[in-house]
Amino acid sequence: MGQSSQKNRSALLAALLLVVAGMSGCSSTRSYLFDAPEAPASTRTQIKPPPEMPGEAPPKATFTAPPPARASEAPAAMPQTRAAPAAMPDPQEAVRSQLAAWRQAWASRDVPAYLAFYAPGFKAGESSPARWQATRQRVIGKAGEIELTLGRADIRQLDAQRVSASFTQQYRSNSKTDSGVKTLQFRLIDGQWLIEQESFSAAQR
């Protein structure tokens, strides 16, 4: 029994020595088991990153366009149009209208309106415009009811500023009655046709 135990111990010791020797010769193997060697550069470039998990993708940046401007906010394009100048009335028609208004002012004995149809310097046979106006105011004021009839006027344009009008005139008031041909010469003054000359030729009885 003693010899057998001795042999067993020798065999166990020898086995331990073999194990220790084997482990000392395989240090690179042992390190590899715990620390894997770094992969070569060519191999690293071929390694693809693991696929992203569903629901873990980073949010993408989005661009929201500004809302379009409202029609009311857009500047209205104003038409660049220029108003056409007002057409000047026909001189003959303007004078015909003046004649009708002049007759109405005289027949209604509206002295201020009647005198307004004459040019500022008009004085007829008087020494001054003021004297002529005073005479006409006196005559018209005492005439009473006036009946005044004008025939159709023969209107002729003398130049751009002067127009002549000839017509028959029948006049009757409390103090005077006459008839004949009257000629008025109008001049355009400050946009108005005003009487600058007046003549009357009584009809033969």
C-alpha cells in the first residue's frame, strides 16, 4: 500500500508539471481568449453598422412654407391713367345759351344778373361803365312788366376770342315799345362769353 501511494503522488506531480509547462507556452492563446485581436483596417471598412431599430430613427427636419398672402393684403395695382381734359364747348352753342339767359334776366328785371352778362369795361354811349350801369338799373327798374321776344340768332365766330350774334328783337314795357335788329359781340373773358359791344337798328314804321 505504501508503494502504491508513492506512485500515485509521483504521477499526480508529473501531470501538474505538464499542465504548468503547457500553460506557459500558450500565453498568446490565453490572451486571445480574453482580449480579441483588433481587426485589420481593410476588414473594418467592410463592417456595416447594425440596422436601426424600428421607431428609433432620429426625427427629420421639416420645412413649412409660409402661408400665401391674402388677396386683401396684396397691394392693389392702381391704373396709371390720366383723365382726359374736358372738351371746350362749341363757341356758337355757348353764345346761344348766353343769349337765352341774358333775355331771361332782362325780362324778369333781374338787374344784377343782367349786368353780369356785360364785359367789365362796357359803357355803351355813357362816359363810364359805372354811369352806364346806373342808367340801365334806373330804366329797367321803372319799366314795369317787360315782354321781350328774340328771333333766331345768326351767330358767327370772328376769331378764337370773339363771336357775333344778330337777331330780331321785340320789346314792350309800360313806358316803351320798339322792335328791330340787335347785334351783340361777345368776347371770351376768363372762360365766359361776355358782351363787349351792342348795337340796335330800329325797324322802319
